[in-house]
Amino acid sequence: MLCLSAAVLALFLISLTVGPADVGVGESLAALFDDGYGPLSLVMREIRLPRAILAAVIGAGLGLAGAAMQGYLRNPLAEPGLIGVSSSAALGAVLAINTGLAATATLGLPLSALAGALGGVFLVMALAGQHGGSLTLILAGIAISAMAGALTSLVLNLSPNPFAANEIVFWMMGSLSDRSMQHVWLALPFVLAGMVILLPLGRGLDALTLGEDAAQTMGVNLRQLRWLLVVGTASIAGGTTAVAGAIGFVGLVVPHILRPFVDGQPSRLLWASALGGAIMLQLADIAVRLILPTRDLKLGVVTALVGAPLFLHLIYKTRKGLA
């Protein structure tokens, strides 16, 4: 945990000092607190600082939500988008872009995405019912995710404006560029609220490793646990998708990497995955700025390119261990 925390802090400082301008580390950090550096102070406060904060916060939220989902469902393939909130948020954002709301209102796009996320979680919980188990929750999430994905494709298919369709495609790839402190203050309450809800669930997730019957015998309220899990995950997924678009593989891969270091204990994995998610997204965002600085390389593309092969490697190791 100390190593992960130190890595998060170090990468945050690196993220503040990495950019197309050839400016030293000391000068960049000094400009963050001193108005005397002119345009550099503006760049540090309005461009680099919001981007660094969002990378750390969004990564931590996605990593934590992924670990919580995997612990509750006892399924290593579970991730935050499984309950359909990410797809619903994407649908809300796509509608905002296609109707022109994103262009006319400053926060039209993220607010529409949040509205879509709220609608998605309401539908998931309505379909799953009060007494439904984990399987019902998965099926409801898959159904809402498929429906939202189909409607998103329909909007793209029927969009009369090619520029809007192009903007939709690029937004769905995920990015942290051109984000301001307004986006930070919009996403931060939702992500922090989700983390506050999910982190105390460690005891119940530990009990679930013995099965639902054993967990109930130990005094775990499974219905309350499921509600808290869905609300916390939805809050994180909705807030992150609203400001950064669709960023995948963080909540799926990070818990896999860190699980052996915590002996597979879900309660310890929650904290570790939050820090690990922040590290992964910060590294990806730094890579976006270093690999192709003159091109708008999307963050979601980088996380997929890194996460997919790593996930395949983990599958290979699992199969080899079973053999």
C-alpha cells in the first residue's frame, strides 16, 4: 500500500510537468502557485492540474468499482460497466451531441451523461427487483447495456450531421484533454460518494467468498449489500463516463494484477485497486502525451491496447496453473 501510494503521488507530479512545452519541472511547479509566470501559470492551473486530478480520481474510482463488482459477483470477468450504467451514460452524451445541446450549453454533455446514468441504474434496479440475486442483477445489467448500445448505434446511424457523428465516435473513445476545473467539480462528488459507499463493504465481500448462505449466517444483509454496491458503482461509472467518455479495462485488469499481493482478500483488494487504478490511468494519460504529442490519441484506446494483452496474459497464466 505504501508503494502504491508513493507511485500515485509521483505520477501525479509527473503528470503536472509533462506536456508539449519544453518547460522544466521546477518552473512548472512554481508556475502552479505563482501568477508571475503569466501564460504558464494559466496552463498549469486550467489545463494540466484538472487533467492530473481527473486521471487520479477516475482511475481510483474505476479500479475500486471493478474490485467491488468482482468481489460481490465472485466473477473475475465483472467490471463497472456490467450493470449498464456506462452504456446508459454514453447514450445520454450521444443524444446531447446529436441534438446540439452539447454545443449550446457548457455542461450540456456531462449533465446529459449523468442523466443517462441515473436512468440506467433506475431501470437496472427495477428489472432486478428487491429480492433478486446476483444472477438477476447481471442479466438486468446486460439487458440495459445492450439496449443502450443499440440506441447509441441507432443515433449514429440516423445522424444527419457527419460532424456530430464524428464527434460522437471520438467522445466514446475516452479522453481527458480539454477538461477544466468545472469537469473536476462535476465528477468529483459522484466519484467520492461512490468510493465512500463501496469502501466499507469489505467485510460483506469477505464473507461472500464462503457463499451467500454462509454470509447470511454471519449476519451480512445481502439485499442491502447489493443496493449499496449498485448505487456506489453507478455513481462512479456515471461520474467518470460523464466527463471522460468510455474508458475500459481499468476496473477489469487492475484487480487481477493486485489480487495475488493481497492474498485474494476482497476487503484489502478494494483499497489496493483504487490506488492501482489511479496508477494505470495516470500512466495511460502520460503515455497519450508522450507517444503522439501532435495527434489527439484517445485515452480509451491506450487503456484497451495495454489492458487487453495484459488480460490475455493473465488468462494464459490461469490456464497454465490449472493444467
